[in-house]
Amino acid sequence: MEQAYWLQQESGEMLAEDEWLSPAELARLGSFRIPKRRQDWRLGRWTAKNAVAAYLRLPIEPSTLAAIEIRAASSGAPEVFLNGEAARLAISLTHRGGSAVCAIVAEGAVIGCDLELIEPRSGPFVADYFTRDEQQAVAQASDGERFRMVALLWSAKESVLKALREGLRIDTRQVEVTLGEAAGAPCGSEATGGWHPFSARFGERFFTGWWRRNGKSVLTIAGEPGLRRPLQLPAMSLARHAG
């Protein structure tokens, strides 16, 4: 079992200046013309760099963060480089509604994470993207928990597809999600960080995962081989103390 870690950051926690970005990242940032896309990309890089620095126990300062570069692989998945050398770890990124999460695991394992808003989804959406057993789980959920169930199953699928480094290029019905606890169960205790288990199958490959209620969203993390319950990395205070 591999130990997974995670860190969440909000858009208001970023430094206003861009000195924490590498030259290549600055060039990439300058290529965005849509403000929201630019903001989401910047928040993802900020969150990933802070998470990697905390994981590696590096000093938290702009020059250190600039030396941590997040590059996109040919698949689009994020990869970490430190001073130009590939770091011995794997990460996944997700962002939604001004929040971003980075999940980390040691080299040799794969990981994916996803943050989904709990919001109404149509019946055709469930029919088009969920397996028969998953559709049954949604149908059996209470009225008050149905939207959370849909968000949870969808987020779990997204996490597995990210771990596979495929994203939505794969039919989501090829990923079968099984919950270890009911989606309507109370969130875990403080000792478990509110996390609940799930598992997923893609062909002959099996993934373990964890989910938690994250405000008005659901956060999932999935990996292969098995993942221990995710541990939260210490939040950074660089932006708060800047200036």
C-alpha cells in the first residue's frame, strides 16, 4: 500500500506576483487569452508547487517554487521537475470553483484526483456515462443524497481515468466504481480526515480510492497499487506573509 498526500489551495492564497513561476511557465501563462483559463492554470501550478515543496520538505520561498516546474506530458498529465530533473514522485491536479487540489504519491505508483461540485445531473447523463450497477446505486439513493451520489461516482471515474493518464478519451463506462460505504453515510471522524473508501476496476486493473465531502463538492483520490488513506500536507503561508 502506498501513502497518498493531498493539499488544497484557494485562489486568494496565491502570490500576486509571478516570481514563483519558471521561465517556461511564465511563457505558458502569457499564452492564455481567456482570464478564467489563465486563473485556473495559475492556481493549479501554485497548488502543485506548494504541495511538492511540502512533500519534499523544501523551504517555502519564491525561488524554491520557481525551481519546481510542472510540465505537461504528451498525455496532458502533469509531471514534476526539480532544477530540470524529473522528480521521483507522481502528482495529479484538479480545480473547481476557485479551489485546486494536488494529490501526490511516491515514484512507481500512479495517482489521480478530482473535485466535483454537487449539483443536479440529468437522467440521460447517468444513463450515458454510468454502468448498470452504478445507475442502480444512483436509483437507490435517497432524494437528498442522489446528487451527491452522482457527483461521487463521476469524480471517482475521473480520478481513475487521470491515474490511467487517459482522461475522457476512454468511455467512462469502462471504469466500474464500487463504494466501500454508502454515499449518504456520515463523513468519517476527525481521525480519518472525513475519508471513505471506494474501489474501481478498469479491465484487469484494480484501483483503490478515497472520497470525502469537501464543502459543496466531492473530492476523490484513486491510485494503483493500493493507496492508504490520504494525509493532508501542511498548508503554506508564503502568500499570507508576502509584503
